[in-house]
Amino acid sequence: MNTRTGYTFRLGQKEVFVETAAKRKTKLLASKILRKLLLPDNPSQRADLLYYLQKADLEERETSKEAVYYKITGDRFSSTCFEDDIVIINL
């Protein structure tokens, strides 16, 4: 099992996990994420993204039928999603 550290947020029907070593949510981090997702990078978009970003860990797991799924855990929350429901960004 491989555990990654970063931030997570929802974007439409997808869960987005941003793998990063950043310890704090900053405007620069939000700007990098928006550019990576090819979304408009302006002050209101950055502010919205910073509001929804949550510190999280991502763990890749397999079912008994060898399907890959991801478990996202953070402070007071946990979620599980399959490959089609997640976008993973490396910064």
C-alpha cells in the first residue's frame, strides 16, 4: 500500500487529490493547482479553491477482484473512490 500526502477537494462529480509536500494552503499553491487543471487563475477562483482544500492522505488499495480503488483520509473525514472518480495531480 502506497500512501501519498497532499490536499483534496471536489470538482463536479470528481474527487481531486493534489500530491504535494506543501504544509500550508497558500495563494501560490492554489494558483499552481488551477493552472494544472487548465482553469482560470484569478483572485476569486484562488479564494474559492483555498476554502475547499482539505489536508489529506491518499492510499491506493485493491479489491479481492483486483480492481484498484483509493481511500482518502483526513482530519474528521474519509472517502473511497474508484479510478474513474478521481483526478490525481502531482506538484
